[in-house]
Amino acid sequence: MLSALHSGAGKTAMTCALLAALRRRGVEVRAFKCGPDYIDPMFHTRVLGVPSRNLDLFLQGEAGVRATLARGGGAFALLEGAMGFYDGVGGTDRASAWAVAEATGTPAVLVLRPEGAALTLAAQVRGIQTFRPHSHLAGLLLNDCRPALADRLRPMLEGETGLPVLGALPPMGEARFPSRHLGLWTAEEIGDWAARCAALAVALEEHADLDGLLALAAEGPDAGPEGAPPPRCRIAVARDEAFCFYYADNLDALRAAGAEPVFFSPLRDGGLPRGVGGLYLGGGYPERYARALSDNRGMREQIARAVAGGLPTVAECGGFLYLQQALEDEGGRSWPMAGALPGRGFATGRLQRFGYLTLTAEGDSLLLRAGERCPAHEFHYWDATENGDALRADKAGRGESWRCGYAGPNLYAAFPHLHFGGPLPLARRFADAARRTQREGKGWS
């Protein structure tokens, strides 16, 4: 695992550099991201060409995290931490990067950005080492650090902490990824990505001990991906620039439940794929493409008819906004959307209800049964005039609660994102509903 003392230390750039360097060596490497983040796994996936997966103790539980890690395949697993090493839910270490290392027995390497500190860095590392009985720290990497400075810091850091300094990434423009309100740009939006990635890999190969990093990997069971049964239904999955936030485990869970994801673009396609029994609208950036989504009137009208006709539908965050009457773009102009739900989406200029939460269902619906509690996560700057009231949301560690979402026999539509690798059989319920819809001849045909 690569972690850090705080956000902004360069974990994602260092992770991409290491993934690319290992791939250049011919190592069969797989990537994972601690926590609910959608964007960093896109960077990992762009480097490796295979999906990166999230490891989230809050959404999945320990068993789910271990199962995801075991199914990952490859000879080497690289985990990118989130925030600071011990930063978890509500000021605790719950669901932190350290907690993932503890649950999985993964050795951790701290990424340090010196930024005018020297011996103080060692003091901070020593604090990390002793803060919990087992820190799992096994090494250090220096980021944005000139080779001459790295040579001076290495003996001091190793002498004071007992941890090897396994390399340094020098200051590089390629390591500075642009960002926006939800975090970094997606990897697909960085036009010179291949050149950046190659430059990062070459620099790390020159200035780091890749053999030492490889040696840290603990031996584990040879557990490849589980085979999926033959598909018994098809679910249309919106995937383009506007809808790009999906956990890889969610799509795998649908396949394991007998559903075939059929990808389509609400931006460019003329209508829904034929012969599907369900619809999955994930999160992303619909506000950035509000005009183009609105201009595709045929798609909007088909989706509205499909939802009204009872096509089993899951719409999270951006997908939830798309189903409403209208959506405000980044310039403040409002555009017609699908109109399957009441209300309109609008910009707020700040994060709304950000973080982990637990949803409680008061009645049976597509994904949840009455009384069930389901972990979830919210992360959005846009809000809606009508958020629904089918579910109760309780903020983790805060004591706050509110009503949200639309839920019915064939619908889950709300801002909270769900992980299908958690304790409830969400993917199986979705796939079962889609299969019934197709069997009864009520799918989109």
C-alpha cells in the first residue's frame, strides 16, 4: 500500500508511476483504491488496461474487502490509500487506509513530500509508527524531491525511523494532475496521458528501488477472478463522459448474478439498447454535459418511458439528476432532462452531505427490504429541489439524519452511491428483477 501523512502528498502520481514501472518490467500487477473514490481508480485503469477496484471497509465490511482483494488476480497488488494513513470515519481510524492494511495484512509505504522539512519528517513518521500497536509501515518514498535532497534525507530518515527509503520521484510537471470540484480530472481528460505516464515510470525506475518494493509484497493465495454464470438477463449501463462513476465490483457483481452489462451513451446514442431488462445510471459529471444530454431528446424520452413503464432502474447521484425535470449547467443555465422524476438539479458551490452514511428502508423496494440498513456514500456539489423521502439517511459519526431517495418495486434513485460488494445482495436483487422483466416480455425491446 502507498499511503501518506495527508492528502496532497502525491499518492496518485506515485501510484501511477509505480504501476507503469512495474508493467514495463512485465510484472502482472493489479491496482486497488482504499475508500469510495471513483476518480483515482480511473487513473490506475488507464495505466494498466484492466479495472482497478475499491477496497472500502465501510461499504463492504472486512469480508467484502478481502474477497475483492483475493479476486483481483495478478502477481502483485498495489493499493493506494485515501487522505492520511489513519484518517477514517468521523475522526476515527474506521475504514481508514491503516484499517485496510490491518484487515488485509498489507505492508504500507509512506509517500512523503519534504516541503521544507527534514528531521521533522522523521518525527512525523515515528508518530505514525507508534500511534497503533501495528502500523504495518515497511518503507518510505519521497515525492517532489530533488535527487540531491533525497541523498541527504535518506540516511537521516533511515537512522531515525528504521525504515528503508525506497526511492524518490523528482519534481516533474507530469506528476501535477489538474483538478476540479470533485477532485482530479479523469484520466481520459488528460490528453498527453501516455507521455506523462511514461515519463513518471522512467523517473521512478531511475530513482527508486523497484526490487525492494517488490520484495515487500507478502505471499498470498493464488486466487484468480471467480467465473460468472451464463447471463440470463441484460442491463443497460450508461457509460460515457457524463456517466463514468462505477465501482468495478458492482459490474462484476451483476455478472456474477447472471446479468450482462450492456454499455450505452446517453450523450451520443439514439436510444436505449434493445432487449434489456434493467437500466443502471451511475454518477459522473452530467452538469458538464447538460446541454448535450438535453439535446439528445430521443434518449431522454425513451428513458422517461422506460422508467414510467416499470423497467428496473438504479440511478445514483449524476444518474439521479439526469432523471429529473431539469439540470443547471456550470454556467447557471437550466436544461431539460429525462423528466422521469420531479424536481430540478442546481449548483450549490460546495459539497453536499459529503461522506459515509447508512440508509434505512421503511418498505420493500427494488434493492432494499423493509428495515434493512445499507452503507452508502455521498459526494456531490449539485443538489435537487426534490430529493425524495423513501429512505432515511444517517450520517456516520455525526448523529445527523434526513430523508432521501425514490424507491419502489422497480426503482432506486437517490444521491447516495451503493457498493454491491457489501453485506446485502443488491446485485442479485437487481438482476432478478431484470430477469423477471425480460421473462414477462416487459423489457425494453
